[in-house]
Amino acid sequence: EEQEEDVLRELRLFLRNVTERLALDRRFKAFTKPVDIEEVPDYLMVIRKPMDLSTLLTNIDQHKYVTVREFMSDTDLIWQNALEYNPDSDPMDRHIRHRACALKDTVRAIIRDELDEDFERVCEEIRESR
Ligand SMILES: O=C(C1CCC1)N1C[C@@H]2C[C@H]3C[C@@H](O)[C@@H](O)[C@]2(C1)O3
């Protein structure tokens, strides 16, 4: 009903704010756009579910997320994919993995500090009711 749409509108505002803050962080520049398949032809053979910050924003606007948990499944893909595709000891890979871990920690810290658990519980109830 209308109150549910108000809750989901507030969820989208929160998720957009988090995503935009991540996209402004210079450490996360490599995560802002999809990996360029012309530049990395084997990427989709290794990584089955690509994800990036611009795609998160598109998903939010398409009402893909009804809970923060669903949003975090996609933010987890971003850093998990980076760790998986860039496992080597060379400096570039290590640089990417350090930033992937920073992205993981930053998202968790924002959610811990800024998401009210009662709000997420209401979102989960809406998801289960649909
Ligand atoms: O995994 C990634 C992104 C970094 C976090 C997501 N890429 C795979 C390629 C390997 C490495 C060096 C460049 O070839 C560049 O194309 C990529 C992009 O970085």
C-alpha cells in the first residue's frame, strides 16, 4: 500500500546516497564502470556476474532492491569479482585487491553506522509479503 511505497522510496534514497559516496571515493575509481570487455576479452569467462557502481545506480532506479540485504549482495559482487579476477602477486593485482577489501569494509561500516535495523526489518517484511 502507499506506506510501503514510502518505505521503498526512502530505501532508494539511502542506497543512492551510499552508492554516490562510494563512486566519489578515488580509491574506488576502477569499480565505477563495468569492466571493458574489449579491453579484457576473457573477463566474462571468469566472472559470471559482473557488477559495478554505475550498474548499482541503474538497479536502484529500476526498483531492483526491496531490502538493503539484496543491495549488499550486489556490492559484494564488485569486490569478490575483483579479488577473483586479480589474484596474482604483481603490484597491479595487489593494488586492486587492497581497494576491493577497502570497498568491502567501507560498505559494511556505512551500513553498520547508518542503517536502522528496524527500517531493514520493515523492508524484509515487505519483500516477504510480495
Ligand atoms: O577487474 C578489473 C577491474 C579492477 C577492479 C575491476 N579489471 C580487469 C582488468 C585487469 C586489471 C588491469 C587492466 O587490464 C584493467 O582492464 C582491469 C579491469 O584491471
